[in-house]
Amino acid sequence: MYKLTWSQEQTNKQENHRKLNINCIENKKQQMLKSKMSSQNVAEIVFFDLETTVPRKAGARIWVLEFGAIVVCPQKLEELESYCTLIRPTDLSVVNLRSGRVDGITRAAVRTAPKFEDVADRIFGLLDGKVWAGHNIHRFDCPRIREAFVAIGRPPPVPVGTIDSLGILTQRFGRRAGNMKMATLAAYFGLGEQKHRSLADVRMNLEVLKHCATVLFLESSLPDILGCPNQGSPTVATRSRYNGRLRSYGGETSRKSPPISSVGYHKVLPYARNTTIQEISSGGLKDEFKKEKPKPVKHEMIRHFAAEALFFPYDMKKESVFHGLGRSDPFLCPRSCNQFSQITVETLTHKYKFNRMEQIAAGAGGEVPVYDRNKELKAFDETKAGVKGLVDAGIQKIPRIFVRTPEEFTEDLAYKYEDDKIDIPLIDLQGISIDQRRKEIIDEVRQASETWGFFQLVNHGIPSTVMNEMIQGVRRFHEQDVELKKQLYTKDTSRKVQFDSNFDLYRSRSANWRDTLRCLFLTHDPMNPEELPDTCRDIVVDYWKHIMNVGDTLSELFSDALGLNKDHLKGMDFAQWLTLNCHYYPACPEPELTLGTTQHSDPSFFTILLQDCFGGLQILNQNCWVAVKPIPGALIVNIGDFLQLISNGKLKSAVHRVLANRVGPRVSVACFFRGSTARLYGPIAELSDENSSIYKHTTVKAYTEHYYSKGLSRVSALNHFKL
Ligand SMILES: O=C(O)CCC(=O)C(=O)O
Ligand SMILES: [Fe+2]
């Protein structure tokens, strides 16, 4: 058994150390990047934004109330520096007492802020000699910043080039999002609401650009198929700063866009922004490439490559990004600092062709469907052989029904990918019967459940022989003679033993690369072990008994963590309905195009997951996908929707997903503690009252019906039960 001692002190030390290390590495990295750029004479890009007063009459002075900027490395789009300050105007009465747009910039907020002259040096240092970027800066921010410097009798900073995203996007991206407002574009890509605060807005601006660039990049790689038919005319739309409504104050004070002739970038940018593309097309990196082993192409890499392509000031339609490359020439997708991955033009276009077909089939392109998705889903369903059946048949390309839609890929862009530095909490139950240690464990459980909704658990009492045998048993089941397995194939979820692939096959946007054996244990209607498949019967019964014990222990810990009597959850019959979902994820020939399990939260009080050594499970935490690394002997525990509901949102049912993998098969067993079908559940009285309850009362049945009807998705089924 893998052992680990765990104390808060150690954790904190490790955490501090880790943060320090990361900070040091980050600082060093940024310094290195900066000095590299200056030695190459490459200008940096500064995205900046101003929040200003709204002039009450035409011609009145517009005062800068906030300045925010990020300095970005043009090659990697890394943020090198950021600065933000509120600014106090000489005459405070020009600032409203209350902020009209709930942006928090009120008279009181700026009263103690520095004056423009106090921060002018810093702002000058940030802007002078750099490429200025921002949304509608030509018309608004550039003149405002000049005016502010002139007003204090100082020469204004001078840019070496400007990039107005309003212009660029109007010209190249068009009105796919409806209009060209930053708020609309951000909402279109699911990037959240615009804050109308300068620093948040410039960061949002960059994210929007990355997203638009990816879409354009994909289209330009296959213009005939992916070219957007409905991008709208390149008419210039306008953005207003004032309460989100369009208002014109005439001349320079207006936020109106520049005329089409002057949109986008001004003059060819003075830095070597084409380096990557030139290097790629001239084959200058090929030696390095030869040393690299082929790697799957991640969407994330393409995103950065694409974002760079957008900044590159030439017409991508006329001159392809693949300029100089033959269809089967490999090129390198920049991945991070000095890492590259290979892909051929052919593979890339082929892969995205599939997506386009899906989009067309869904009617998004308004064209004749090229395939009947339902027919193919049905054909797959009727094989009753699951995904493993496809792999056994030797397919090399995954069927279209499994290819994620462009919308799903686009939604992915909202998230970051944590590298290997972060781990979810690990809790060691050793010593749980000792009072002091038990208190510590409860604290750890509370912390992990409130912040992550996930933790790994060691010394839980299930022998590793049992865990290993369970994995083997599930594997035996899925790898047995397909004709035997088929007898259990059904979409009827009320069956005690059910073999299935994709319970939400006909409802999901794309199918998952996963088959499942589901075993149902109901206290009021016990399972007859004879019903279980003989390939895994004994071990399933054995594992179920062990898991019930761990479930009991966890129910006490969760009750304690919520400040309740330790038997509170037991009293709520959390374990009356239990399902063991025994998943089998076959090796996938095109893992970048599909998922093992779509992002979702669990329809349970809590889930105990056993996974083998392959990995692939990821948790969404603070907008970042964090990998759950396999630890021999550990179980993974996660909070499900019901614990979030009854704790009135205190404990967190975290979104998670499983990647498809080129290697496998991966096996996992998810044990859901789903509560009692006979009870009504709502926020616990001790944790909420009439006024503070955020969820309605519901039955497991009503909740489950809703969960199943919508299928797996990142939108929580709990939203439906919000008050
Ligand atoms: O296979 C895994 O690692 C996770 C499966 C899962 O999330 C589920 O069954 O709900
Ligand atoms: Fe799950």
C-alpha cells in the first residue's frame, strides 16, 4: 500500500515552496523573455484601456479615471507585465457619486487615487516605443492618452505601431457574434461578462483575439469547407463605453470605430512577428523537428499559433499560413517556450473536415447535411459492441459521431491547462481513530470539498489486491467474447446489470470514447449476485462491500466537515441507491478529436472512483483543467450535485472530464452514492434558512430525470433546481 503522511503544516510548507519556486521561475522566465526581445530588437505589445468620465455636453473634457495595461510578448502572447491604477481628476465633481455601470468607479473610489501627473512616468514607460493594442483605441484611447499628457504639459508617449482589435476583427472576423462590442464577442466565446474595468478588459481583449484567431486559422486552413458563409458584411460596428448603450459625442470623444479604410493595424509592425511562420515555412526548424517524437496536436497549441497568425499583418486568405508547405509536409506547432509539435497540413485539414461535416449536419452552415447523424448513432448502437467493437474492427479514423463539434472545441478555449505542477489534495486516513488526527482529517476534507470538490484518499482500508482485482475483473468483462457481452447491452437504466456505451448517445453533441458496465445496488431491492456477469461477479460483490465501508467513513467526515452530527448523512439515506459504473476506455487512434467522458458533475451525494495507471481524468478548477495523477492504492473522492445541494452550495460538485488516449485501454470504476428514491432533498436546515437557501427541494428521481434528459455537459443539472 502506498503510504503518505499528511499534515497541514507540511502541506503549507510545500505549497509556499511551490509558489515561491513558481514565482522565481516565472520572474526569471519573464526577464529572460524581455532581455531576449530587446536583444532581438523586437517591440513588445502593450494592450491598454482607459475608463473615463462621460462628458455631459459635447466638447466637454473627458477625464481618465482608470488606466490599465498588460505588456505582452508578441511571439508567445505571454503577459510580461501589468499595471493598473485609478486616477483622481483635478475636479472631483466630474465623477458621479454612484457608478452608472456598476464598475465601481465612483467619486469615493477615485478620491484617494493618485493624480495623472503622479502616474504619468509609469504610464509613459509602459507605452512609449511599444506597439499599442486595444479595442477601438484609434478613436478613443489613443487621443485620450495624448490629451492627458498634453494637459499636464508633457510630451505624450509614441507608439511604434498600433493594433486596433475593433478594426482587425471587423475586417477579418466579421459579425459572427452579432456585433463588434467587446462584451458581445466575449459572451459569444463564453468568456464571461465584461467588467468595464481597464485591466480585466484588456485581458479579455487578448482572450477574444485568441479565440477569433483560432476560428480564422481553422477556416484559412480549409477555406472551401470551413469558410464562414454568414460572417456578415465588414461594416464597421460601434462600441459604446457608456452604460453599454451606443452614444455618440461627436469627433474624438466618440467611441465610434474608424472608417473601414483605416481599420486594423497601422503600418507593418516593426518587430519580427513573422519569425515563427518563416521558420516553419523555410524548414528552418526541421532539424529540431527531426529530434522530436511525433506528438498529438492539442487544440491549445493551435490556439497560440493561430493567435500569432492573426497578428501577422497580411491577408491570410490570399497568402495561406501554410505558405510554402506541401500537403504532406510536416510543420511544427509552437507549444510552449521551446517545444514544438508536428502536424502535417493534410492531417490538420482532414481532422477539421470532420468537424465541419458535423457542423453542416447540425445545420449550422445552412448547407445540405452530408451525413445522417442519427442514422450513424443508431448503427453504432445496434452493433451492441460499444467502442471496443470499433477498435476490434481495426478502425484507424474515429467515426464522425465521436468527433467533437466546433462549438465544443471553441468552448475549450475558455479554459487553461495546468501543467504537472498542481495536484489535487491528498488525504491520508491513517490514524483516523485518534481524536486529534481525526480533527485534522475533517479539516482537510472540508477544505478540499469547499475548494476543489475532489481529493485522493489513501489508507482507506481497501486492500490493493482487491482494487487491482476489481480493475482486472472490469477488464475481463469488457474483453470477453462480444456475443456474451451483447446479451447485457441495453439503454434501460433501471436494469440491475447493464452494459452500454454512452448512456446519452442520442442527446450528446458528440459521443464519448467509452463503454460502461453498470451495476445497480438498491437497499430496498437487493441485487442477486447471480445477475452479475461471471467474468467479474465475485470481485464486484467483494469490492461493493469494501466501498460501502469507505462510503460510511466518508459520510461521517462530510457530516462533521459541515458542522453536523456525524450520522447526519446516514440519516439522509445517502447510500440507499448505489451504482458502480465500470468504465472501459479503449485506446483511441485520434484522441485529440474526442473525449473519454464529456465534462460533467456527478449525479450523486459523492462518488468514489478507482482508476488504473493510465490517467486522463481532469478537474476544472478556477478555469483550469487540472490532471488527477494516478497514485497506486489511492481512491479518488468527489463531491456530487446532491452534496452541493444539501450543503446549500458550501461543498462543491466539481466539473470533470476524461481525455481520450492513444494508449489504453484505461479502466475506472466510479461508485455513485445516490441517496434514497423515497425522500425529498433540499438544503439542510442547519446550513440555510428560508432566505439563504439557494436550491429548491427535489427528489432524486426528478433530479435524475433532468440529468439524463440533458446528458453530460458542463452546465450543471443543479441550475435547474436553483431558487
Ligand atoms: O473514468 C473516470 O475517471 C471518471 C468517470 C466519471 O467521471 C463518471 O463516471 O462520472
Ligand atoms: Fe463523473
